[in-house]
Amino acid sequence: MKEKGLVSQLIGEVLGTFVLILLGDGVVANVGLAPRLAGTAYDWNTITLGWAFAVIVAVYISAGVSGAHINPAVTLALAVRRDFPWAKVVPYILAQMVGAFLGALGVYLVYRDGLVSAGLPNVWATGPGSVFEAAFWGAASSGRVGGYSLTTAIIAEFFGTVVLMWGVLASGDSKNTGLLNNLGPFLVGGTVLAVGLSLGGPSGYSINPARDLGPRIFGALAGTQNLFSGLYWLVPPVLVPAIAGPIGAILYDLFVSANLPEKR
């Protein structure tokens, strides 16, 4: 069998992250711009389900080619704890950023009429000014997601990313419950759904630096205002997941892997 080269793997990461953002930011645009919904009727459940299935589809598409990291936090964690080559870390992250940017472009092309008519709202990224914030909290947010502080958003992103890593590692852990490879994406998607429903409120649950930064760059180029105001854009959605991913992997190995029985 021919071994996949780095270029093939990077194509897999671009495609997987493209699909993730096309479907994930797509559901945000769909719900946020839908004329049948007033701002107070914004459906968070629809958003979390859309993102969960975006992850599932993206992982199924790219897992066999690149391993379906589609997230710099996952790439860094696998380099720290799973012998993923450090030489591939930067190329993988760049590929994920490119895929996320292109996914946002796809959302723009699909929803351009509605986005332009609405004044190009932030359907791209989490944090202050996002469609989620404006729909739920309006002026009461005072520039913060739902009125939550930066510190609270950091804590939410940290725990959300750690839980995501536990789900990712458990999905591929043959020593654990014996989950079949073809069902792994559902566990990962289910983990994203659980994080969104249970921990996503304070920050909008980026839990993926590329998911947030790639579309944010595209949104700024497309004309959405204030996407890079202040430091919020850098800390909770980008730096915290990048740090929390490896920590999540370390904790999984310490408290789960170390206590699993050896396979016979």
C-alpha cells in the first residue's frame, strides 16, 4: 500500500477543516439570518447540533487521509503525547487555517445576499459581536459575551477544550471500550455537542484556534467590523485551546490510560 505523503495529508486537513467551517459557520448564518426568527428566538440547540454534525462529516472525510486533526489544539496534543512528528505541526496548523478561511468563504458565497442585507454580522467567529451574543443579549452584553468576563470565557474555553481532547483520545483508544474506528467520529461529534450545550455559553466554545481565527480573518476582509478589537480574539478562542489541548492529553493519559487494563 502506498504511504501517504505530507502533501496528501495537508490536503486532507484543508478539506476537513473546510467542511467543518462550511457546515459549522453555515448553521450560524442560517439560524442568525433566517427571517422567520427574531433575535430572541435564536436557537442555540440548532447551532450546537449543526456544529456537532459538521465535525462528524469533516472527520469522516479526512480521517483516512490526514488523521482528521482539523484543530491545532489536537495537533499540538498529539505531538506532545502521541508521537505525532513535530516537523508536521506547523504545516498541519497552516493547512487547518487555510481550510477554515476557505470554509468561511464558502459560507459567504452561500449566504451573501442575507449577510450583505444584514450589514455583514459576525457569523464567523466567537466572542464579542458574534451573532450569538447579539441575538441573546443585545446591548446588555456590554462588549462581552453575554456579560461574561474575559476570565470566565478563558475558563470555559479551557474546560471545553480539555473535554474535547478526552473525547478525541477516547474515540481512538483501543484499550478503552473498544469503539470501532467507523464510529469514532460520532463520539467526537457528540463530545462537541455536549461541550456546546453544557459549556458553550460564556465564550461561544471555539475549542479550536483555526475554527475561530481563519474565519475571523476572512470576515474582517469581507467587511465585518470589530473582529479584532481588543485582545479577546487572541486569548480565549486561540491561545487557551492551544494550551488546553496538550493539557487535556496529559490528563487523559494520567487518569484514564494509566488505569486501563492491558489488552490480551
